[in-house]
Amino acid sequence: MNPCLDKTAVFICHCSGNISEHIEIDSIKKTLKAEGIPVFDYEYLCSREGQTLIKNKISEGKLDRVVIGSCTPSKHGTLFKKCIQEAGLNRAMLEIANLREHCAWVHPDKAEATEKALSLIRGKLKRLEKLEPLEEIKVDIVPQALVIGGGIAGITAALNLADNGISTYLVEKDSSIGGNMAKIGKVFSPDKLAEECAMCSLSPLMNEVVANPKITLLTLTEVEHLHGSAGNFTVRLRKKPRYVHDNCTGCGRCSRVCPVLVENEFNCGHMDKKAISLRFSQSVPKTYCIDPDHCLQLSGKTCGKCEEACKSGAIDFSQKEEIIELNVGAIIVATGFEEYDASQKPQYGYGIFKNVITQMELARMLGINGPTKGALLRPSDFSFYPDTVSSTGICGNESSSENSSDENSGTPKRIVMIQCVGSRDEKEGGNRYCSKYCCMAALKHSNLIMKKYPGTEITICYIDLRALGFYENYYRAVQDMGVRFVRGRPAEIVEKQDKSLVVKLEDTLSQQIKELPADLVVLSAAMVPSKRTRKIASVLNISQDESGFIKERHSKLRPVDSSLDGIFVCGTAQSPKDITDTISQAGLAAARGRAFIADSPKTLINEIPIINPLLCTQCKECLRCPFEAFYINESGKVTVDPLSCTGCGYCTGLCPSGAIQIAGFTKSQLKAEIEGVISQGDLLGFVNSGIASLTCDNIGNSALNYPSNVKLIKVPTNLVVDKELLLHAFKCGASAVLFIEDPPDSPRAEIIYPLTVRHFEKMKEEIGDSGKRIYFKKAYVPDTKGLAGTFTSLAREGEEMIQ
């Protein structure tokens, strides 16, 4: 046995059967012990007792290196590193073999899974022979936080942080905080048949934000760029001009004289707002805002009526965009949701038939500050009048103010609600997931309408009604009020000449085809991630799930942690949920953010470039680093800035003398791991440690299968995989090598991806005929099936080559 392994031990976790039921642990123990390597196993190594076992064995055996065979290191890697550190070992002296996601869950044949598990452990043992302790890099965590998104989730998180003494920046892209909750007139209670005023709950919290000295509110502002590392982020923001100064008194004179009507996003697209207005009457801050796309003065035409009407001189057409840079220790993403575009389901006529609306549009209509001032009307039967525009820029309605009690006022007598529009739908344009809130929204609105308009006929067409917990009481009460429920997904909606509608469906309980007459059809549209959520995930380089929501680190252990340390997520940016769950999760995200900031100083991941001074010629080629991580220090030597460095490995290819290697991923370490894992005919995959690694893990989480001769080795990026490593892999028996790289959908990856592609093409040329045996694959988190399919096809090709 290699002398370096004299003080090395292997620990294998049963993972409550997830590993032990698919892998013969006793067989692995017997084999390794015959080679002189001590092996210990335990039901849950991540438990307190499991960690105690590891610490005791380190102490008893005076171990200096440890291999743990368990689940993916992205789950418990930090925990195990802390464990061995508490036992006196350097954190770098630990290697984790992923026996669950890369073996047990992807290889149904127990013998094959066991054989591969043994090879992965041997690879880590070989790697440990070449590992050296790494010096810890510690930085102070900046005691400030950034919350992105000013809806109820962001407001709750910001207030919780501020109340716990953390200086917090709250960034909102709109002119006011409040988010989607501000659009809803009434919210329901889970334990009783009652609705509460949404604004009565939201408005005090909004005002607390501006009153709290620990919160800096930045509206009309978006995050553009992130730099730095966990605990010390530098964030670049772009703040749009409001064209109105903070001395605005909110009197509304400017809006009343403005001659331009514009589309009102807050009122679901109705043309009932002025070019200068508040987003809604309770807006915070209560400062008017000019829409530059519609303002005559800003478009180069002569107007200026708002400036003339303003008594406080608040109007300023010369305001410009601002670029703001913030230094924060933690970030919470609360960017919310959007309603599914129901026009993607043309059979329902949304956007074609005026009297087909969504639940959010119905919520606005029933809201006292909505387009109809709370009156229930068919959209085809009401219109707006410019002379009823209020000081907030929201129009009134002749029908709602004068004829709401008139028999011909346009109040619909027959309403059909259609559930799961865009949810629980595997067809093109749909979403597989349940949006959670839709059933209760339909029940709430049915209850509100039945109370205010007795005798209204309401029918809810459903697949399954989901009223969890105490909401079941609400569901039963609505049934008792006379609301009808028909099980079935409607096939088509037809409009008649009088603008009334007919909903055609099959009642799956009675197995009868039905035609339901309706004056108004309401679509319970899915909750989908907002465009801002998708954008911010890219800017922050954090993982998204297959639907575009921001993916949590672990649904049970770290439900609000993103894939990057120091960045947290809450509310509907993470998944569909109602207001109650959103508020609860926002509180947890704030608690996690505060705990992260309090844990200062932070130990950085020290897998950054190391420079061999004996080989360095001071050629300065490394200064071409795209992240500007290298600089010349006061002594005239090339130095690495650990906060700027991403550890991508591009510098290793820039250095002509081979003086630069990535700590923890040196050439000798990667060679050793290749020797340990590869058998004749194997497919070797070099996996980027970011999104690509997560995608490979998700293949196991999805219980997809691929051949057991696929062996994966994690690298910072494939830029560290050079000609020497490729030839070594083929020498060890690899039939093919696959570069598995992160997609270019984040600022970091946008830089690294094209460099990696060029590097790959260069390697194909440099290794001659063997270049036909290396392949490249982008790995998106949603594309687990595609990546598993690539593994399978390339592995089979390799098997054919050696036959």
C-alpha cells in the first residue's frame, strides 16, 4: 500500500437504505480491508452519531486523510469538511465519493453498482495520495444585505433583517413596492370562511419599510451584475429616473392635467392610467412617476402641463439613469411570479373573447380600487371615460358608479371558472406542476360573488380540487352556498352573438358531454416564474429548476438556500405558493441571511490558482484573466485576488511554463483519480462543478438509468483538462472522454463557455486521431434525460469499439 494511505480510512454511509439496498457495502469493505485500508460504515454518517464516529476514528487511528462514500457532496460536503476540521484535520484532506446519485440511483444492477462504487472510492483514495493541506482564506462578511423584489416576500424579508439589526437594501423594479399582493382586493383565511382586505395587511408593512432606518428602498431599480464571493458581494444596480423629486406631495394635480392615457399594468392592461401617475393609490413611496415611453415632453413634443401644475417644483425632466454599486454580505431573491399567458390555450378564447378573463383580472375587478371600483361586470359591457381619471391615474367607470344595481348593468348571472389552465398540463405550452393557489382563488372569488350578488350561478370545472389543511373548511362552506362543481377539463369555449359564451366539456364523473352557458368565464391560470426571476437567476449565476423557478439547495435541509452560498430565495421566485406560505418562507430566508452574516469571518473555498514561484517567469500572460483575478503586488510578483477569482482554470492554459495550477485540481491529482476510476472501455466525463454537476446529480434524483461504465470526475471547468490529461485517460483505458460544461446563461458562464468551446476544439486537434474520441455537451438542469441519453449512447459506442 502507498505510504500516503497508511493513515487513510474510508467511511461508507448506508443513507437509510438509499445506498445499502443497491450496493453491497460488505463486499466493498472486504475488498478494501484486504488491501490494508480501514473501512467503517454507519446508517447515517451525516447524523451527530455518524460524525462522532468519524471524529473518534480519526483520533484513534491518528488519521490524516478521509474518504467518505455517501450522497452528493453538494448536500453534505460542507458538513463533513467541518466535521474533520473539528477532529484536527485540514479541510482539504477529505474526499467524497458520490455513491448515491452516481451509483445507487442510476444503476439498477446491484453487482454493477457495487463495482462502480468501489472504483469511485479507489479514485478518491488515489487522489488523496497527491493532496496537500491548503491554507484557509478567511474574509470578513459585509454586515449588509440586499433583498431583490418588493412584493410581500421581499418586504417581509427586509423587515425581518432590519429588525434584527442588519442594514438592508430593498430593490424593486417598479415605482412602488407591493408586488402582486397589492393587486388582490381580498385574501382568505385558512381556518374560517372569511376574507380580509389585502391592503389592510400589506399597507402597514409597506409603510414600515420607509420608516425603518435600517432599510434603504431603491425603486425603479434592477440588478445588472454581481461580482465577488459569498460574504463580500459587489452588486451593480441600474436605477431609472422617476422624473419627479422626493419633495412630491402626492397631491395628484400633475396627473389630472396630463393629456395622455396609457395602458395600466397594475390594472391588468386596461387603458386607465395617465403618463404621470402613482402605481396605485397606496403606493410606497408616494411619489408620482412619469412614463418616459408615453410622456409628450420626454418624447420631444411640447407639453409640460404637469410641470406647470406642480406647486412644489418636483417635476424634473432632466433626470438621468444612475449606476449604483453596493457591497453586501448576503442576498435574498424575492422576484415573484407572473400569471400564465392563457392565450397559449386558444381553445379557451382568452384575448379573443372579451368575456374570458383570468383569476387575477377578476381579483382586480372585485377590488375597490380596480377598474370597475369593485363592481362585477362583463368586460364587453363597460367602458372608461377620461373625465373620471382620479389623482392616482386610475379611471372610474360609468356603469359601476351609476348602474351597478340596474338589471341591465352588465353584471354576469352565469359564471364558469376553469381550473388548471397551464397547470398540471403536459401538453405543449403547459406546465406539469400544480400552481397550488388556483383552487383557493376560485373558491374565494366564488364566495365573494355569491355574497355580493345572491342568485349568481357559478360552476367550477376542475380536475381535482386541492384544499389542503384548514382550507377544506372553506371548500365545504362554498359548496354549501350552492356553487356547482363539474369534474372535467373543458375542450372548447364558443362565443355567441350577444357575447355570451358556451363551455363544452365532458363530465368525467357522469361521463356525459355538457355545454355550460356563461356570461363570464374565468380561467385559473398557472403561476409561472416572472421574467425578472429568470433574469436574476442568470445574473447571480444560481440554479433554476426545469420550469424556471430558482432551485433551492435542498428541499428539506436548505429550503431557502440557493446553489450559491450567501444567496437565498423565498416566495414565488422559488415555487408556486400562496401568501401565507410566502410570508413564512420569507421569514426563514431572512433568518438564514442573518445567520450567514453573523458567521463572520467566513472561510472561502480555497480552490483557486496556486503559482509555483520556481516555474513562474513573470511573463504576465496570466494577467489576461477575463475576471481580472491576477495583479502585480508591491513586490512586483504576480498575485491572485481570491475574491475576484472564479477558479475556472483558464489561467492554467495561459501560463506557458506550467507554473499555475488550481488548488485541489492539480494535474497530478486529476491523473491519480483517473487511474483509480477508469477500467478498460469506460466513458470518462469531466464535469463542471457548477450547473453541470447539479444536472448529473439530478439524473440520480430523477431515477434515470445509464451504463455503469460511465465515470464522472468533477473539475472547476473543463479549461483545466489539457492534452496530457486526455492522453492519460486513454492510456488508462477510457473509450471516450466527454466534456460536460455549464451553459452560457450567466455572466460568468457567458465568459467561460466560449473559452471552453475553443479549448475543446484545440484539444481535438492537438491529440490527433484520438480527437475523434472526445465529445462536448452543455448541461442544463432541465435536460437530465438528454444528458443520461448522451451517457448511454457514448458508453455503448465505446463498448462496440473494444469488442
